[in-house]
Amino acid sequence: AIMWDATRHKHLARLDGHHHYVQGVAWDPKGEFVVTQSADRSCRVYAPKPQKQKRRREQDQQQDAAKPKPSTCASRIQSAGGVALNGVLSRLQAAGQQDAGKSKAEPDAKASGEATKPEPQPQNQQQEQEQQQEGAKKRPRAEAAQSHFLFHDETMPSFFRRLSFSPCGSILACPAGVHRAVGGSSKRQRNCVHVYARGQWQRPLCTLPQLGKAVVAVKFCPVLFEKVEEQEQELQPEEEEESLVSSSHST
């Protein structure tokens, strides 16, 4: 996706990284993120490129603080000079994959420049180590089977995937979702909408499953609803019937 300044006809930034057509773009109402969704089964979250902090005099800092800060994401990207990838929403990782990755990345405390001879160990300990190594080899296969894609691929019959931020900017809803029950068959998938909390792109906050067809668009109502307290006086039968009919029409 390419961002343009419509008034000056100027190219601002290129949101690259997708491997298929980009079918949806959502702007953060708070002006911090812009999210794209593609047929490559992923959503990519972009943010203005972080600027390097430089040492300045107090007078310059006060002048910068007095200047109005850009309010929209496009203006912040323009002032920052580019975008940076903030998160990728694609797979539901199995619990334990992150721990396995950390254990591999941790250096050995006994490693040194000189080669050391392995100490002789009892036979029982050797058998335990062999069993642990065999389990470690089987674990990545099981974890790969548990992890799955969160979105439909290009075979979904639609030209667009319109994701949306909530009016307050605290929630991001992504259509074209795929839901799989825990412990269910890998072939049995249901359509859904994945809902993410702001800034928490590791896994969905919740999922709206059991939808008959693939979801192509999500839209939030801009009206904020409040819970109405029960009235002390009971309504008459006619009034009660009218209130129920009006509420069903409003929904």
C-alpha cells in the first residue's frame, strides 16, 4: 500500500511486506497506527518511524514542546520521515514456542574459548538425557500442528477485507478470520472475526466465531451506549409491547 498526500500530490510512505494483494486499510483514530490486511493471510501494523533523541538546549526543548504536535497518523509519518513495522497478525502460536525459542537463544554459561571434556555421567542420567533429546525433537512438530493461520487465504471469494478500529481506538477488529476449536480437527474451520486489544498484537483478545460465511467487512457503531437502570414503575402491557418492538427494530 502507498500513502499519498492528496493536497500536494506527494508520496509519503510505502507500506510493504505483503506477498499478495492488499485488500483493506484501517487508520487508528488516535493517530499512532495504520493497519493493512492482505490475501496472504496476514495483517501488518505500521507506526511512525521512531526518531533518534538528540541532546538539545533547554530553550530548544521548550520551543519544541510549544509547537503543536501532529494529530493524525499520516502527519506523524510525514514528520517522522517514514514508517516502521510494529506487529504482524498471522498465526496463533502454540503455548511453549516462545519459551523454546528463548531457551535456544540463551548462551551456555559454561561455554568458553577452550574446549572442555565431558564429565562421565551415570547410566541413568545418560538415559534421561537421551529421552529429553528425543522429546525435544518431537516437540517442534507437535507445536507446528497446534499453531494455525488466523485468516483465510486468497481462495476466499472477495475483493476486499475491511478491518476497523473502534471509535475510541482501543480495539481492532479483523475480518476474514478462521477459528479452530481447541483440540479439534485441523480440517474443520469456522468463519470468525478476530478482535485485538490496542498494542497487544501477539494473540487475539477474543474471537467472534460460528459465522455462516467468511466475513468481508467490520464496522463499529459510533454511538456509545450506556446501561439504562430499571425503572421503578412497571410498564403497562401495551407500553411494554411497544417498547419491545421499537428495541427490536433499533437493533
